[in-house]
Amino acid sequence: MGKAKQKKKGEAKALTISHPNSRKAMKLAKQAIRRAARQKTKQGYALKRNIFGEKLLWFRDNLDPGVVYTPEMFENLIEKYLSRFDEELEQIEIKHNIGQRKGRQHASREDVIKLTQSREKEEFNTSGIEMVNILIPQQLAIFRDWDADLNKI
């Protein structure tokens, strides 16, 4: 015979509450709301961190090996980063021009790309893009050897 499945503490407490407006019920509801809010905050931070990690990976993969970067070269690299979706937008535009459809194909992807580009250009023009300083040769060498672990940045 197998063991009987035991209910979790929160579930057991919730089932023994006699009235939904009791103090116990209010306390459990408050705890559940706090847990949900914490989880939402954690997910927000994780999303920001993943976006930053993808940006760093793009820069690391597009660095020229053995080159010490000057400010002009770094600015060209940033311009290349900001225009990385141009080819995909051209492909979507070509698909729009083919055929007689009135609706937009790939509308959601196109909107996401345009929103991302406008946000990144605004960030670049106002406060600057958050990035490792590759103008310093020691930091550039460390960045090239980086193993994509965000905890090591």
C-alpha cells in the first residue's frame, strides 16, 4: 500500500477556516498576495538581467579578435548593434509588398522590433547604453574570455 498524500500546510489551513472573512483567512490571503508580488518582482529582475545578458553576448560575439577599440570603433559597433534588426525588417517589408493582402503579416514581430529599436536609440541618445567599457584593454580581454555567466559581470 502506498502512503496517503499529505496536503501542504497552506492548503490544510485554508480548508480548516470556518469563515472567509475571519482573521485567519485574511492572514492567509495577505501572505498569498505578498508571495505573488515577490514572484512578480523576481520575474521582472530576471527579465531585465536576461536582456542585458543577450546584449553583452551580441557585443562579445561581434568583437573583432585582436583589435584594441578606439572610441570611434566602439561607436561604430554600437551603431551596428542598433541596426541589427534592419535586415529582418526589410524581409517583412518584402513580404508585405508581395500579394494583395490588406492585413499585415508578422505584425507583432514587426511591432516588437520597432519598439525595441526606438527604446534602444532613445537609451543611446540620452543616458547611453549600459555596457562593459571595452576601451580599456584589460577589461576588453576579460570580456572576450567571458563565459556568458551573468554572475561574473
